Amino acid sequence: MSGHSKWHSIKHKKAAKDVKRGKLFGKLVKAIEITAREGGGDPVGNASLATAIQKAKDASVPADNIERAIKRGTGEMEGITYEELWYEGYAPGGVALYVQCLTDNRNRAASDVRSTFSRNGGSLGEPGSVAYLFNQRGYLLVTGPEDDVMIAALEGGADDVNPSGDQWEIVTAPADVGSVRTALEEMGIVIDSADVTQLPTVTVPVDSSTAPKVLRLVDLLDDLDDVQAVFANFDISDELMAEVL
């Protein structure tokens, strides 16, 4: 898991670009709708919804947009019904990519994902070809004193805490992100990121010739309207990361 903060750095820069394009709000609202549909509209009893709402708030999504998304998800308001689909494949260098889509058109999503892989040096795999390389986990990236982070994280129910430069990576069960976040905030810890994500169980190192190709494919997939998130298992050095970003 250690080093996932590098992946977070890429996603953070991508999110900043998506804000300018007006795309980030749409993805966050979609996530709220589908989690409300699957687990109910009460965030107290639906940890996934609580996390999705918090992410939207962190990105300054208006409260009215959040409320409407919940109501569309629970059926209280009419709206588009999104279907969750997962695609699996490989980027150049043998890097595994696990792609989450939320779409109202299965054929469009499949066509767009397939063509993006094939035109950019990747290959789309069969179901199950890379899913086993990832585990759904809660993940927080925080900044604060070691003792305070350790105490708060463990009291909140975290499974693991690891240093990552001047930050800390915290791994939890998916349902425990909220409780761990609350414990950290009460201790005054700065929360840089908190999410339910797919963490790789093994990583693939990429060199200077491969990294730009991998990141380009990830970026193009993430730009697709139906794609909600792209997860990858590459490992990139700090020096190379500074060059390609």
C-alpha cells in the first residue's frame, strides 16, 4: 500500500483540472446518487453515502445539488438511472487498470473504454483479469504529528498507518472512513484526502519511457464521461513523478 500517496497526487491534479472543466461536480453527484440508490438515503446508516457526501462537500458542491442527488438515488425525484460497470485491462509496461463506470448507456461506455485502451497502447481484459489485484479499502492521507495521528487513527478504528514523506497514509475498512476521519479531526489533524478506493495488492515499477504512456492512458480514460474512477497498480519514483507531473 505504501506509496499510494503518489497516486493521490496524480488524482489531485486531475481533480483540479476537472474543476475547471466542470466535470468533477458531475462525478461526485453521480457517486452520491448510486450510493443512495444502493444503500438508502440516510448517511447515518449508509457509510458509503456519508463518504460520498463528505467528498462532495470537500469539493464545494452546493448543498442543494447534494440533496437532489440523494433524492434521485432514492427515487424521490425523477432522474437518470446510472448502472455501475467495471472494466479491466493493462496499460503499457504491464500496469493493471481497474476502471469504474457509472453510465446510462452500457454500449457507449464499453465502446469508449475499449477504443481508449486500444488507441493508447493498452489492452482490455476479460472480467476478473485484474480485479484480484485490488482490494476495496478506506484510505486517508493526512498531515500532523506522529503521536497524534497514531492515537486518533487507532481510536477511530484504522487498520494501518504508514509514513509517506511528510504525510501519513491510513488504511481502514470501507465502512470506517467516517469514524476515523472524525477521530482525526477531533485531534486537529489535517485531512488531505479521505475516500473509499481500490488499493493494489502488488505494484509494477515503471521507468521514464513507460510512465508518460501509462499516465496518458489513465488520463484519457478518466476524461470519458461515463468513467467515474480509474485505479492502477504502477509504482513510480519521486524523481520521475516530479518530471512527468
